[in-house]
Amino acid sequence: MERLLSHPSYPLKLHIHGVLKQIERFYEEKDLAFDYTEELEEISKLLGIFHDIGKATNYFQTYIRDVENPQIPTHLKNHSLLSAFLLYSYMKNEINLSLSDERLLLISFLIIKRHHGNLTNWLEEFKQFHDEEKEQLIKQIQSIDFELLNYTFQNFPYYKSLTKEKCLAWIEEFFKEARKIRRKIMKYNRNVDSLSFYIQYLFLFSILIDADKSEVGILQKSCFPKRKEFSNQLVKVFKENQHWQDIKLNRLREKAFQEVDQYEIDLKKQFYSLQLPTGLGKTLTSLQFGLNLRKKLEEEKGIKPRIIYSLPFLSVIDQTEQVMRSIFKENHMKVDHSLLLAHHHLSDLQYTTYDNENYQTYDYNAAKLLIEGWNAEIILTTFVQLFQTIFSNQNKSLRKLHRLANSIIIIDEVQAIPHKYWLVTRETMKCLARYLGCYFVFSSATTPAIFSKDEMKPLVNPENYYQVLSRVELYPALEPLTIDEFIDSLDLEGNTTYLFILNTIGSAKEFYEKITEIVSTEEVTFLSTHIPPFERLQRIQDIKNKKYRMVVSTQLVEAGVDIDFDVVYRDLAPLDAIHQAAGRCNRHGLRKGKVHVVQLTDGRRSYASYIYDVIRLNVTKELLMEKPKMNENEFFMYIEKYFEQLTEKIANKESLALLNGMKTLYFDGEVESDRMPISQFRLIQENYERMEVFIELNDDAKKVFQRFEEILEIQDRWEQQKAFATIKSIFQKFVISIPIKVDHKPPIRYGIGYVSNDQLQDFYDRVLGYKTNSIGLIW
């Protein structure tokens, strides 16, 4: 073997060289503020050099050359443990690297040991060294051609020649030291009081695994997309060409936009809030601030920050993406994926760049890496993707964490963050701002009290905008009503449009069935997550086009969906949700709207109690009972009261447990009395187990399911995954999620529920969606 390979027919030397180049590139575009940033950069380079040094064994080289030798045990051709051990021993014995924090040596070992997997509890990692691991390392070292190893690595920085004798001696030393290391970690865990080390660990891990995967999947075949330049005037050019009507609401939108555009930015301030009533153009306004901030950071710090625009719901992401594309097109810019990238679990895995009049389309593997690595100037993504980049032990999620450095993170509809995570959100984001130089903009009609007022700079005075609005009046009527009683109380006017928002799918279905006994079914439509996205999005478009006079829906229409009604009825919910619902009433201020809050019950308990926690509901009820009517110009005052009282009453148990897990690097394991493993963080908490069901609604659904069946015949797992990626977004348009305990389960096919077109009448109602019970079904 005249040369060592890292991948089939690819030299290890070239791979290490490419990884180091990537690491250098990542650091060049960042302005970090760790207490010892230069030291971390040195460690990153050492990680890059040593992460695959374990591939020098004869076991791995035989395997990678595809020599017919099936007898090689997996643990002997595995390279991660050996690479981690050699780095640890090398840093400890061979180089004069004076570490500011001795824990950096331990996490360097763990980063390489886990660079192909997920992070776990660091104390457990050092409990796993027994005679089997010792024997494995001895055999692997004895199989290395050290002359070839030293020749391969001789020109890399920090590297000094190794010998077999030296490495074998290190094994003895390491296994003697293992018990001391465990005691040290227990001491660290007892005394830790900051998240800074957690951020350092994830940052170093992210830098290595992104450089490693990118070198293999992108650089070996092609080149990285170039960074894009663009002006901070984009939104203004777009607005100038819209010719909006000169009405009061548009004048208010323009006033807010100008106030934010002229805001004097102080780069020392890293947290901002944009609180405006619904319908006042927060998307364009927050984006304008992001562009202005980006320009100032370029001018004063010489860095080019990415803008990460995060939203809670997929339906709103599609809407926002269309707005952003329109902005670029109005400025005569080619919109490619290096400029604007939408990333969520249903994203198409296609990545194309435009440069010098030429398009370049990346292959599937490279596209997947570029998309999941957030390689774009503006990234449009979900809360789940953003928060799982920070609170995760998953290799795939953590790879993009270093992209957060110096980014401008706009969190739209911030009220969707569960209040049990407010404390951990605040502490973590402060740490990201302090060490990675992140800037945060929280945008909402109802900004929660995650940060105190002295920690966050308001971009506008929200009172100035709420007080002049009088689009809606809110009427609370909190006497418990059954659905029958509620319908009997309604006085429906013929020319008035109505939106009914209920708390559960079951109550929404029951209400629809009973309301259509007194009004024509042609006047009413229904929305819930038991209707596939394909049909649901069509109904939302029909609602926007005024096809229906009445809509019965669950909460999915509340935040960001641009629909408008004369009257809204909202089943009791937390006050921030009620205010979001009010944003669907008289949205454009052309008349006087009414919002009624009612408390519906199934005869035993309120439907609200099945969905929301008692603290938020009680605070809401107390505030709503203060007066019989609330005008829109009072909304701001009441939402401020709501969040103040909530802050006083909420328990921080989950946040404190998660913070403790983060501080003690407890990435995976069981929930303990005082700490929670990071792997168990869930932004969206499911109250029950769910199953996915494919609904064969039409010919398009039939064709995509047939293609799905063909893909399952592909034997190669990677080719199968690649093929499915081409149909994933279309496939998911016909998928719904139902409780796994429903008494009317669909047939299971290929591991998921499947309702064929022939079975639709048994399992699916064309109006109400999936039938969760089997009444009238004949088998």
C-alpha cells in the first residue's frame, strides 16, 4: 500500500488537507468572542488533522480497498476510537498547547470519538473503557505502517512523527488515567455554573463534522457556492413598486417601517423586539432591519452575517418565501439557493446556484449537505429546525450550529415558544450572543416576557400603534356552554362573514356538523390537521378568495395566515392566542370587527383544558373578566399584564432541568430528579403518540404512492433514500398525523397507514377529513 486512503480511491492526505481548508474557511468568516478563540481555532485544526488518523490501520485500508476479506471485525476497522485516543495522547504528551481549560482536552477526545454519531453523556463515555477496548487499540496500533503514516501526515501543522512503541505506551497510560478522568468529570459537573462550555463543545463539534462531511460530499466533486452580495435597499425598491392604497392601515404600516428603517443601530445591543398589531407588515419591516444590521456589521466588523428567519408553522413559511422571492425579483436578482434557502423537514433536496450567467445544479448528496448546512445568505426555517440546532445531541442537527455565529436571527411569532422553555431560551440566547456574536430580533403582535425590558431594545413603541387602532372589539362570555347551547345562542346575519376557532379537532367536527344543519354546506368550509396539506392549502386559498361565508377551524389559522372575517368566535385559549385569532378579524380595518371569546365544554370539562395549561387559562380568564368589552387600542395594555402575571406564576422546572443537563454535558440518558438530557428537548410536546397516514385523495396521490412503492424495491439504502427525496415534498402533501390509539385504524402498508382511493368512504370524509371512529362501518 503506497498510500493511505480515507474513502474509496481517495487519498487520506487529500481528505485531511481539504478538511483543514474548510475549517480555516469557516473561521475566516466569523468574529467570535470566546475567552480564548485562538486556542479553539488551534484545537479545531488538531481535530481536523487527527479525526481520521485511525484509518491508517491495515484493517481499515483492507476494508476501504474492497479487498475480499469479510473476516475483518467491525470494531477493528472502526477508526473513531483510535483517532480520538491518538489525538488525546498527542495533545497531552507531544505538543506545547497550554490549555486555558483542561476540559478542552476531554471534549477533543469525545468530538472525534463521536464525529460519525450522536453526542451522549460525557461521564458515561469515560466509563466505557475495559479490556475489550484496550485489546482493540493494541491490535489496531500494531497493524499500522508508521513509516507510511508519518509520510502521509508529515506536512500538516502540529504533527510530529509517531512510533508504534510510543503509541502502545500511551495506551497503558490512558487506561490508568481513565478512573481519574471520571472523578474529574464528576467534580466539573458539581461546580459548573455557566453554559459557555456547552456552547464551545457544540461549536467545535459542529466545525469538525461540517468540514468533514462537506469535504467528502461537496469539495471532492465540486466547489462551495460563493457568498452573495446584496443591498439593504431591496425591501424599499419592492415597496415602491407595489402601489398600495392610501388607507389608514397602510399609512400605519409605512410609519412603522420608516421608524425601524431609521433606527440608530448600536452593535453592542444584540436583542431587539418588533411588537406590532397583526397586519402591520412585520415581515417586511423585520427583514429591513435585518438588512440594515447586516450592512452595519459588514462596514464596522468586516463580516457578512447570514439572516436566519424563523417561523413556527410550515404554512406561514411558504407564504413568507413567496414574499421574499418577490422582493428579489423586483430587484432584478436571480433567486438561487445560495441567496434564499427554505429549510424544513419537507424541503425539496435541490440546490442550484447562479453565477456569471451560468447555473450549477449540485447532485443529491451535495445538495443535501448544502441545504442541511444552511449554506445561503437568507435562511427561512422553522422553530423546530432552529431550536434543534441548539438543543440537540444529533449529529445531523448540530452540524449547522457554527452557522449561527454572527448571524442575524429573526424569530417571528415568538409567542409560539412554550413558556416552560422561556428561562432556558433566554440563558442560551444570551450565551450565543456573548460568544458567537449572534443578533436576535423577536417579532410578534404579542411579544412574551422571555427577556426583561432592560435586556431587549424595542424597535418601535408598540403603544403608538395599538392605541390608534379600532378595527375590532373583543367580547368575553365565559359561562360554560355545550356546542348545542353555543349554536342556539348564535344570531347569524346573512351578509356577515364568520370564523369559528375551536380547540380540538373533535369539537370542531361536531360544531361543523351541527352548524350545517342551519346554514347551507356551500357557505361553510372546515380546516384541521386531519385534512391532508394538499386539500388544506387549497381551502385556505379559497377562503382568501372569499369563496366561503363561514369557516370552522382549529388553531392552525391563528398565526400568520392572511385571512379576514367580520366576526370571529374563539373558544377559550391563552390571551396571546386570542389576540392572534383577533388578527383574522377586520384585518385591513375597512369596517368594525367583533371577536367573541366563549368557553365550550363537552359536559365534563372545557375543551380548553385538554389543550392548554391551567395557569395560562386562569390568568386569561381573570383579565377578560375585568370588563365586558375590550377595544383593540387596549390590547397592548392587557397583553403586557398577561405576560407580567405569567412570568410571576410559571414554574421553571423544565428549563432548570434542561439547563443543568446542558451545563453537565448530559446529552443522552434518563430524566433525573434535577436534570434532563438534551436529547429529550421537545419544542412541540405531543400529548399522545401519533401515526402517519397516507390519504390517496386523487390521481396525483395515486401516482406518487405508486412511485413510493417502486422506490421501496431499490435494494441500495442510499439510492433508495436519494430517490425518495425527489418525491418527498409531494408525498407529504397527502400525509396526515392521527393519534395511534384511535379506535378506527387504517390498514398498515410499508410501515405507515394507507387509505387507498377505493377505501376513502370507509376512512375519510371529504369535508371533515379522517374518520377517527368507525360508526356505520361494515367490514
